[in-house]
Amino acid sequence: MNDIENYIRLREEFSKKLEPASVAAEKACWEFFINSTPENQKEYENSENALYNLYRDEKTYEELKTIDSDILPQHEAKQLKDLLKSFDEELKSGEEKKALRKKEADIGQKYNSYIPEIDGREVTKVDIIKILQTENNPDIRKKAYEAKIKGGDLISEDLIELVKMRNKYAKTKGYNNYFEYMIKEEYDVEPEFLDRLISEVYLNAQQKIKILQEKRQKELQETFKVNQLKAFHYGLLLNSNPEKEVNEVLINHNVEDIAKKTYSGMGYNIDKLQKEGKITLDLYPRKGKNTHGFCFGIEAGKDSRILANLMNNVQSLDTLNHELGHCVYDLGLSLNLPFIDRRPASSAVTEAIAMMMGDIMKRENILKDVLSETLLKKFKDSHKDDEANFVSRSLEIIEFERELYKNPVQDPAKLWSEIKKKYLNRDEEPDNEWATIPHYLTHPGYYQNYFRATLMKAQIYNHLNKVLGNLTENTASAEYLENNIFSKGASIDEYELIKKLTNKEFSTEDFTNSL
């Protein structure tokens, strides 16, 4: 048996153990997020430990080490490298990684159990979002904002301890800090490449961002009749923002129905997928449930689930369309792929698809039956402003995380305030708003994927639109997406996928031209 045959044998034998353990861990994670009880937390921790313990099999590790990667095809050589890294980390640092997972779960349980209150009345995150979007009374706004921040206050010190623990682990792997470790080892992103993308995009967007920020701040000052804006003044949907008027229409419509109709126009029958058990939707808020929105790819091609906290507005429609984008990607993964390739090409690519689907309400005509022609045009025209605003927001989140991991003993609230001033032009009192961003806890180093995905989605959508026209008005869209993107899974590199799909190298060009 040659090295190629031997590697395939070892990979498949290991995958037979890895697959059921992965599915069990994903299911336990789902149960913990939809109901964050101590019992579910314990089950989640146990299933994760069982999964990672598979990488402590020294016999398999030693056999894999005998394979000469130089004679393997390029993709299989990368598979081998990734497998060896996972084994190496668990065998040498398994207990440290277990401690990190335990700390993360403890913080998650604490945060998910927090119930915000306003004047002694329990409210949900959805209630707070609604107040900050619609309420003109500054006293009520302040109370809602403070209720949100108390959730961050609750876990801020724990998060700093977790950052220190993560950094200690990263140093054992030869990295300066955990942020650098994650973007390189988990997401295969070179820091210099990321910095170049950021510089190119920010240079092109900076002037537009400045104009939008100054315009919004002037309107807020006039609305609240103040010279100095506070954090709780932001978030209000102004009269100049068509989203406000669209929300007033959507309140009388079910965004779940709109999202399902959107996907039907592309060739997806979401109701049928639900009945078959391939898609599970848990869409509305309740106690003990995580307050954000996630897609859980439980089992490639077979089982994908969405947790969300919806109301009938633009933000929730964006969220549901986004998460359904992840779902159809997961379900479109080919079962003919080796198990370790049954995942998206990269985190950035799946986010590009999901963000493209979230944008679809402003790129296409899915709201033509509920909005007037004039309002629909205004709403669609605001897409360019959204893109510029996302650049400033994402760079704020990325830079804060990078700087915090460089120096976790500094005051994080002060750092957040300084970076917010740099990218958002907001001079505010320091607070722990940073700790309410879920990715800092559950997905360290992840937000740069959203930034790269924003560039990818522009290039991907422009190509798809040329081939298919409006995706939501062509039922062949689903088949095209599955054949040309989803089914390939991780068998193809993210940038190679984009090049093959669009016939040009990945670049910032499509995005910057859209601003």
C-alpha cells in the first residue's frame, strides 16, 4: 500500500469515529444555546470533550506522521497537515484547550441567563432593539441602553480572564497572542494580507463614511436638541432613513413568510425542508435562550438549524435571510465528499453567501408586494450607505479585538471608546458595550471573516446576477449555487473557488466600485 492509499485509509477510519462525535457535539451545542440550563451546559461540555478526545489517539497520530505529505495531491496534503495539527494540539495541550472551552461555556451560561430590566420590568433583547430604533424619549432610551450594557458588565471581567488564558495558550504555539493564532491557524489568513485589504477598502470608503456619519450625527442632534450626543442617542431610525418607513409597513407582515417566499423564488422550498427535518427554525425570543442569531450545521446535507430572535422589521428579515443562507449552503454540501470536506470552503465564503442573502431585500424586489414603488426604490438605494457603514463598524470590532489581545491588562472600556471615536467618529464615555458582542466570546478572531466576506459577496453576486439575473426571480438559482459553490464543500480553497466561479482573482474591486 503506497502513502496515498494509506493516508486515505487512515482518514476514512478516523472519520468513522469523528462524524458521530461531531454531530453529537453540534446537537448538544444547539440545546445549550436554545436553553442555557446548567444541565445543558454540562452535556455540551461532555460532548465537546468526547469530540476532542478523539484527537488524543496516539496510535492514529503516529501512523499519520509516517505519511510523506510531499507525494500527496495538494488538497490531501493540506488535509493531512490540518489533521496532524489537531492531533498535536490535543496531545500536547488538550487540558489547556479543555479549560478554555469550560471557561467559555461558563461565561455563555452567565450571559444567556441575564434578563434585562427597565424600571423593574423584564424585557428582551428584541424589546431593547425596538426601543433604540423607535423611541424619541431620551430617558427611556438611556434606560434601555443601560439594560443592554449591564449584560456586558456582568461578563466583562470574565472575558478579560478568558483573553489572558487564550493568550497563554497561544504563546505555547509560538504566537504573540490568541488573535494572531486564530486568524492564522483557524482561518488561514496572513495578517499582512488582512491589513492590505483593510487599507484598500478603508481608503476608498473613508470619505463616504465621514459624510454619512456627520449627516447622521447632525440629524440626531436636531432630533434630540442636544449638542453632545451620548451612546443611547444612537440607533434611532431617522426620518431620512427609509428603513424606518419600511419597518412601519413590515410590522403588519410576517418576516418569516417573506423569507420563505424569497427562497422559494430561488428554488428552495423551506416548508418542505422543515417537514423533512432538514431545517429546524427556533425564531422567537424566550427566557434562557441565546439572544443572538446563529445557524447550526448539525450534519452536512441532512440537518441545519437556526436560532434567532425575530420581530417584524428589516433587521429581522436580514437576519433570517442571512441564516437561511448558511442553512442552504450546509444542506447543499455533497455527501460524496470525504467527511472532513463536508463543510463550506471557508468561514468567509459561507458568510459571503449568508450576507449576500441578507442583502437581497435591497438588491432585488422581494418587497415589491408590500412596499410602494417609490419606497422600494429609496430602500434599495440605501444599500450603498449600508456597505460604507459596515466597513467602519467591522473595522472597529476587528481592531478592538486585535488590540485587546495585544494588551489585555489595559482598560477595555477605554480602548473601546478610543476605537469607536476613530472609526465611528463618536466621542462617548467608556462602557462595556464591547462585551455584548457575541463573537468575542464564542468566535475569537472571527469578525475579519465578515469583512472579507463583504468583499467576496460583491464579486460573487455580480457574477451570479450576470448569469442568472435576479436570483430571487429565477428558480434555477438554487441548482446553480449548489453545483458551483455549495456541493464542493472544503475540497477547494476559498480564493480558488471565487476565481473559478467568477473567472477573475479575488480582489476589493467589485466592492469598492459599489460604494
